[in-house]
Amino acid sequence: MRRTPTSTTPGPSAPRRSRSLTALAVLAAGGLLLAGCSKPGQAGTSPQGGGDSASAPVKVGLVYSRSGPLAAYGKQYVEGFTAGLAYATHGTGKAAGHPVEVTEQDDAGDPAKAVAEAKSLIGKGTRIIAGTTDSGVALQLAPLAAQNKVLYVAGPAATDALTGVNAYTFRSGRQSYQDILTAGSLLGGAKGKKVTVLAQNSAFGQANVAAVKQVLGGQGATVDSVLAPPSAGDLTPFARQVRSHKPDLVFVAWAGASAPALWTALDQQGVVGSTRVVTGLAGVSSYPLFGTAASKVSFLAHYFPGAAGTPVEKAMLDAVKAAGGTPDLFTPDGFTAAQMIVHAVEAGSATDPTAMAKALEGWSFPGPKGDEQVRAADHALLQPMFTAKLTGTGAAAVPTLLSRLPMASVAPPSHPMAG
């Protein structure tokens, strides 16, 4: 009998798009295949606790932003995942002999919709959920994963609150604390300085404020913040607020389509020219947005194409380009998620998420960014980070690597596992 997933967060159902990612076929033809509809216990399903029949697929649900304000990030993630699955399975699309069957669901950045989609997938036998683009969505899916004992691998969602949240939740991207530690490497001593965080009033923005207070505040800086509603169109008032604080340093944490308006406002209000501004290097499409201010901004970088210079990165870049995609900021998050899922199945189980989770704990592996490790204590993903500057302006702007920071130098503090 099918198990009904539990959750305290309701949400509407959404149409399903299913892809059976036998990786080479997807890369070659991009074909769509419908997921099997067999009842639990029949061939073509992976019931929790059932036998590891070699013919039974491993069902993976990608719940991510295919539409909405973070759709560009979702696209990068999926392209990376497809390349990563081909790489990790050596082109077979199978893990431990089981075909990896992937079903995509578009949450559009809506936590209630994401929960409804995840519940539907779990009810149909999916034991692995991945892909989350938005931090607010991730904070709703993590408890759902623990309640239903399914493996959950969040993607670009950067909120620190996911680290150590429960035994079934992992991440394939970086977290905000790692961003701040990377920024700290650019700033030198923080003692006695005044830092203003400019961010959106969202889970992502609030996580960055908390991380800056913890990291730079802990180093002796005075930290305050200016938070704008995610829906704000006119950002000039917020740029003026930042200027009125007279900070020694402005840390900008921003995501989404309003970034051009933000940098225009900061430039027009003289913020970029009057104090040091540090921000994360976003996707390739964002490079021209800084205009002539680009050379005045210091960048911490989760990733940009060519930053790592490793064989795994080259494999990722080559595969994404061959499939007609464009490598970008969150391509490694998808690639790494596929590596993690394949390892969880091969070293753990094709059907038991508890065994999958145990197989991931403490796992060290060469990822597209360099040497990475899943910290056993709290499932933080330890990984290299980068610093960069932009050279050129407009469409000619390109990132130049300043430094590669090894995973140990930007490791977030360990948190005891919540459950």
C-alpha cells in the first residue's frame, strides 16, 4: 500500500515533467520519457526498504525554480545535474546497476508549491529529493525529508539553517557562512570597522546579515543592515540609507532580476565610489551590470567558469557545452548533487535513504570546484571558494581569479545534528 507523506505545510498540486536521465541519451537527444506508474513492490519501482532489484529504477525528484525570479539559477543547476549524472555513472545513467530516473518539478520559488510537489513525489515512491534553488523553499523541504525519511540534497539554496538541521538533509552548494569567510579574506582586519549589509528581506538576505554579524562582528566590526523588500522596484531609497550609515565597508547580498536597478542606484548615489563594496560574483549575465563601477568592487566567488582549473571542472564544462548549455554560477551545484546521489546509492543503498545518508557522511571527493567533503557531524559541504575582480566593462567584462581558498580555510562552524 502506498505510504502517504506527512507534512504540516499544505500546497497546491502542480503538473509533472519527467525525464529518465539515462545520461548519454539525454545529452545526445534531450528526449523526454514518462516515469513509470507501477504500484509499490512491482518492477519499475524502488519501494523504501524493498529489495535492490537491478531492474528497479532509483527515483530522483528535482524540485527547483524552472520559472519565477530564480529561473536562471534553476536552469544552470539542471544543466550541471545532467552533466554530473553522466560523469558519475560513466555514461550509463545507472548507479549500482539501477537506472536513475529523474522527475522535474517547478516550484517557481513558492515554498507551499514545493512542499506539495515533494509530497506527491514521495507518495509515488521517490526516495531522493534534490534541486532546491530558493532558501525559503529549502527550509520547508528539510523537515519534510526528515518526517518521511527521504534523502534531501539542496542545491543553490545558501541559508546556513540547513546545516545540521536533520540526518536526511544535505547540500550540494555553498552556504552563506562560506561566502562571508571568503569576503573576510578580501577585507583584511575587521576590528573597529563599520560594516553595512545591503540585502533583500528574505531568507537568503537574513542569512547573510546573520553570517556577517557572526563572522565580521566576531572579528571586532560593528555590523548593521539595510533590508529591501524582494518586490521593491525603486531601490534608490535603500542606496541612500546605506550612504547615510557612513560604513567603512558595504557587503551586498542580492539575488534575482532587480540586481541592475540595485547597482544603478548604488552608483548614482555615490556609494560605490565613496567606500569599499564587496559582493558575490553572480552569473555571467550579471557581469555587464556593474558598468564602470566593476573595477571598484571586490568579489567573493562561489564559482565562475574556469575558476577551479581541475579535470573534473573540465569534464563538467565540456559536457554542458556539448549539450548546448552554458556553464555558469550554479552549474557545479547540479553536477555535485549528481555525484552525491550516485555515491549514496552505490555506497549505501538503492532503496534505503537512511543508508544513503550514512554513505554520504564524511565522504571526500574531487568535485568540479576542487577537493570537497561532506562533513559527517552536520552535513556541511566543505569546498573551495574563490575571490575575483572584473576586468573590462559592459559585454566585455570578464572575471579574473585573485585567489583559490581551500575548503579548510572557509569551513563554517560545526553544528550538532538537530535530528
